[in-house]
Amino acid sequence: MISWIDVSTQQLRHAAINACLTPICCINGMAVTTVEGIGNTRTKLHPVQERIARAHGSQCGFCTPGFVMSMYALLRTNPEPTMDEIMRALEGNLCRCTGYRPIIEGFRTFAVNPTKEACSALGCCKKDGSQALMHTCIQIRQ
């Protein structure tokens, strides 16, 4: 994730970037935060890391840093994202192992009022639209 001060608004901005494709000269003067910089097993995992782990959203681990940093950047910009914003933030991250469902289930716990359509598309709601995993989400948020 890169962070910088937007000169026009004087606000701190954050964005997830693809480190493999970004020339170093493009991030001159910006702060860089890596997945190791937000938390680790020796000190304490960041809630984003903890939730992807609890939801079993990491198998081989290759895609995990990209998903974690995309979600972290979103939460730095918007601490209460909608499901649509979460889905947009994760676009471009590819996973060949999990099928995305456990990743989304872990991260949807950050969403404020996930829509019935978003939950139904993920298969996490009952037929009547009530949230089958709401108790799990509440426990994770606490």
C-alpha cells in the first residue's frame, strides 16, 4: 500500500498497488506499507490478517498478501465499507486455490449492512434473506 498527501485536498490518501508492476520512481516521496508492516505472528496480527485466517481464506498463501493489502488500503480510506466497495477493492486479485468464498466471507465481516443481493450471491444467507452467519460476524467484530 502506498500513502501520500493529496495536495489539492491536504488529505492523506491510501492505495493498494501491484508492487511487481510499479516502477520505484513512481512512488518517490510516498510511504510504503507491506503486509509484514501491518502485523505478524510474533507481535499481533492485524484484524484483516486475522479474519482471512479464521475464514480459511489462505491455502497456498501466494495471493494472500495482495488480498490483505487491498482490504487494508480500503479500510484505511473507508473504515466502514459496503459489500460493493469491498468487492471493488478486491478486483484484480487472483486466487487459484480457495475459490474466493472463504476470502469474501472473512472480509465481509468488515462491511456495514451487507446487501441481501451481495450476501445471496456469496451463498452466505438463508433463503429468507436473514444472515446465517451473522453470529459469526458479530463474534469476529468483537
